[in-house]
Amino acid sequence: MKLCRSFLLLTFLLLGWHSQAMLVNKQAFAIESFKTENGAVISPVKVGWEAYGKLNADKSNAILITHFFSGSSHAAGKYTEADAAPGYWDAIIGPGKAIDTNKYYVLSVDTLVNANVFDPNVITTGPATINPATGKPYGLSFPVVTIGDFVEVQKALLDSLGINKLHAVIGGSMGSFQAIEWATRYPERVERLIPVIGTAYIDAWAAVRLERWAYPIKQDPAWRGGDYYQHGQPEQGLTTALAYIIQDAVYPTGFNMRYPAPETDKAPHHDILASFSAWDQLMGHARLRSQLQDANHILYLIRASQLYRAGMGDNWQQALSRVQAKTLFLPAAGDQLLLPEMAKASAEAMRAAGKTVDYAEIPGIWGHLDGVVGINAVADKIRSFIESE
């Protein structure tokens, strides 16, 4: 099954995770002409979105879920009963769950330049999309897009639905950037904010860490300066990049449970070119994921993440002073990608501006990935926060 190509599914299976999921539909939203933050115009823009629950009469019960780097709008439920796994936060989104779809209308939107552009359940516009002006994929002629652009596309969708106020915005990892940007950019529209495994800024250390993901793609001769669509993906570069992404998202304890120890290998003792089984298996998992993803889309998501700081200006701390939403930061205790210290610094900047901020850490052995597979550990906290006055 195509969903088996996800490392997240492998982790779910490892944890013995099961769920009776609700059935959901993917919907499409289009903007005839979209102007990016850097002034470029994309015509048209199309994104997919999903919704769970029912919008109430005064449209006051909407909760927006903003997704992580390698994710999509598939936050909960299944498309069919036969699907291998439900959406990534199905543990907390659904009838009677922490984000209760009996009470709230929960929606999520595929980002621009979504990594999973070749997944039939993802709708996105990016470098792999055909440019109507040329009849060929945009490639690197596609403009650089930002977290702010992702938010503006989401806002256009909400405006089209007549939703002017969000009961809450909740997002993990790159989704936390979008959630914080929502509360910074449109403070009067966001009542509650929950950044999960996230931060209000990217520093030099994190930006360079992300550049490490981009490097294998750009160094692969098959990348062809981004103009590879008529020749095929730069498979080696893309697979290596995804292997780095997978490893960086997992704390060593969880990683070592998943992959074999070096002492189990004999060949590296005798052959300098021999690889370790752990690396071979990691590359195998990355290769499966690469079948649904696009190298240029990965590069654009990396750049959007590298450029992020709340407000998209020079002073992210000052931008946070505009937030009116009651806020709960939920970093993962073992996160080595977006460190808990970054969430703490973000929370302290908000407190210094006189904002109401709560902070709690997600426990677990999976590091950054605990924000997905370990989210149920903080389900009660999320529920009480969402339902608080």
C-alpha cells in the first residue's frame, strides 16, 4: 500500500498502534491568482484540505490544524476502511477525543510546495506543477515561498468558508511555525494557540542543520540545477536527504531500537566501502518515502523553514507582542531538531510582552517524532486548554 511508504507508519506499527478511524474526504481549493510575499504571482494555486466535525451556526467552533514538514492535511481519519493507517494525529482528533469533533469543526490544509506532491491524496502547487504559461513543470522558476504564504493560502480558504474566528490553531514542527504566524499576523482571529514541537524562530544552528538536508539533492548530478522532470528524480540525492530527515527527527533511544547496532556487521571490519546495516535500512526507508516526494519541493520547504521567524520581519520577539491568543507550547523533551530550548525562548519572549503562556514537554523516546506518535501523552492537557475559557 502507498501509505506503507511512510516512515511514520513503520513507527506506528512498531508501537503496536491501532485506531478505529472516522472516514474523511479530501477537498480542493483554488485561488485564481496568488501573490507571494516576495511579490511573485502564481496563477492558479490549488491546495487540498480536509475537515472533521460540523461547523456551527455562527462559525465559532473552527480549529485549524497546520501540518509538519513531511506531512499533509491528512490529520485524522481514513479515506477508506482499507487504508493502512489513519491521519497522523488521529489519536487526538475525533469524536470524544482531545480535539473533539462532536464539538469542533477541525480543518487542515495541504501547504504550497507540499513534499508529497505525487501522493494522489495530496493537492498542492509547487515546482513539480505544470506552469500554464509554458506547459512544463515550474522547476526553479517557481518563486521562493514562505510560512507567511502558507498562512495566506489557509486564510483565503477560511474566508471562502465565512470563518472569521478560530477557536484554536494547533500545529506541529513546521506546522508550529504556521500556527504562530497565524496568531502573530491575525491576532484578532485566533483565540488559542498550541505550537507543538516548535518555535517562533529559526536560528543559525537550525538553518544550517536544515541545509544539510538540501545538500545531497543539490550535489546529485541528476538534479540538473532543478530541471530534471523530463529525465527523472535525482534519486540518490533525494533518498539521502530523506534519510537525514528521518534520523534527525528521532532521538537516539528510539533510533537504536529501530536499527541494528554496528557490532552486528562484519563487512565494515574488512572493507572500507562496506556500509553498515543501519544505514542500508535507513536508506531503504527513505527510498520508499521518496516515491511520493519531489526533490525540488523538499528544497522549497527547507527554504521556507530556514526563513521563518514570527512576523517574517527582523524582530520576532517584537512580533510576538501582537499575539492575543492564550498560548500553550508543547515541545518534545528529547527533541534534537527543534530543541526544547527554542520553545522556552519563544515562550519567554511572549511572557516578557505580557502574554499568557503555558509550557509543558511531551515525554517519550522518539525525540521530535514524539510530537506525532507520542501526542496522546499530552491529550488531556490539550483538551483542557482547548475547552478553557
